[in-house]
Amino acid sequence: MKHPPYFLRFNKAADRFALIEAIRRLGKLGGDLEDYTYYSLGGPFLDDFRLMYEFYPEIALVSVEETEETFKRQLFHRPCGKIAFFHGDMSSFISRYQPDDEKSIFWLDYTGFKFSHFEDFKRLLRKVTKGSMIKITLQVDPKEYHRGTTGDRETNFSNFRRTFENYLPDPSTNPPKMVLDLVCLVQKMLQIASNQAFPAEATQLTFQPVSTFYYSDSTWMLTLTGIVWPREELNKITNAFNNWEFLNLTWDNPKLIDIPILTTKERLLLQSILPCGQPRGERLFKKIGYRIEDDDKKTIDALEQYAAFHRYSPYFMQGFP
């Protein structure tokens, strides 16, 4: 079975480090991180679990994996001895999950886009306790719907409307052709799912988003992170996440992650003046002295991305056996 090379995906890596930062700020809401358990679909190499153990060794860890052979690879690659492994799919795990007042951090790190993913998200929201954090990642690629003949596309649109009608803001909605338009639609669908889980007239809790990103390493992905919290105390989340560059409390458009590929020598040069004030991309362009993209604007945009995410960007080194 073939897995994406997660350890070679710059933008995915930045998404992981953004979660690490969000968890650090989660600790400011009161309570101890040692009271949390982290649950995730870690993939064969368990990269997110390695980071969790390095940054937050006090958090309990649970990996969920359905595929038998991937499960075996996880056991081989386990980065520490404190991970508990569940062999089964996430839907089954959520059905069995009983928090018993335990606070949780879930990463529903899906590689596809299915109706069941929205159902999992909604069911999980209803189960977790106050202060729990949920992150969900979905594949959001317009090519899945806009390829082929006109007839093929109409069939794709019809299947999309029929499959996701419970979460669409308008039942006549077709999947947009532009990436940002589609990720905004899917984010709206997740907002609808969260509202269904926590109807304002029936519960004091809500799902408060804190960050949303979209990126492509091989296909386009949308990732949303939020906290289950009382509606009347949302100012505490604002205070805890104050001054975080990537904060998104109002379901605004997701922020693009598109980190440029730079050599170690280039990164060391640029990081000698980081962090810096605006216009960051132009300042880094002046510092490096040449284009890294086809024209000045694209170079400035790429370097602005590096300025925004340089602390979350990993180093990949070539090794010789």
C-alpha cells in the first residue's frame, strides 16, 4: 500500500507545527496539559506523535489506524513507549470513545473527502468535554469534480449535492472550480456541522475556530482547528491566542501555506533579519538579492510565505548510506 511521503511535505510540516503552537496557547485557558490526551490518525511514521512527545511529554497519546500493514509499521516506528495503539477506523473509535471528563485533543487527519468525515466531526464535537481541541483535515481538490466532459462534470456536481446536502449552505451549490472558493465552501460546511452539533438554543457550548489553513503538497488540503468552549466565555480564547499571526476566530477565509524551497544557506541568510516588520517579502527579496520565482511579485509572495512560516518550516537534509 502506498503512502504519501509525509516527512518530505513542507506545507504539511508547517501545519503540524501550527498545531503545536495552538496547543501551547491552549494551556493558557486554565487547567494543565497533563490532563489532556492526544488522538490522531498518525500514518505509518507517526510524525505528529514524535512532535507531541518532544514538545509535550506530559500529554497522553493514542494512535488510531485501520489498515493492518500500516498498523504494523506504526508499531515499528513508534517514537516513544507511551503511545497506546487502536487498530480500527476513526468512526468506530469515536463510537467507543468515552471522555469521562477527560480533556482531549483530536486530529482527524483524513486524506480524502467523505460524508462520513463530517459525521465523525459532528459526533465527536458532541462527545468531548469543555476545553477540548479538535483539528480536522480534508482533501479539497476542484479537479475531482471538474475533470472530463461536460456530462462527467454534471454527474460529479449532482453526486456532490446529493452526498453533502445535509451540510451545504444551499442545496443547489456546485463545487467551485477555483481552489480558494472550494476550500471556503468546505469550511462553511464544517461550520454548519459544528452548528448542528451545538445548536444555540439547546447548549451553552460552541465550537470556536482558532486557525484555518489550506495548502498543497501533492493535492489541496483544508485544515481547521478549534476549541469546544462556552459561548459566554469566548473572550478567554481571544486572550489566550492574542497576537498569534494565524488566529482566525470568525470563520474568515483560510490562510494559504505555500512555503518556498530554499537551501540551508539561503535560509540562514534570511533568518539573520527575521522576524522583521512589513513589507516582509520585499525586505527578504532585497536581502537575498535575486528571484527565487519567475518574477518579482511571485518572489515577494513566496518570501512573505517564508517570513510567516519560517519557524514552522523543517530542514530536510540529503544523507548518504
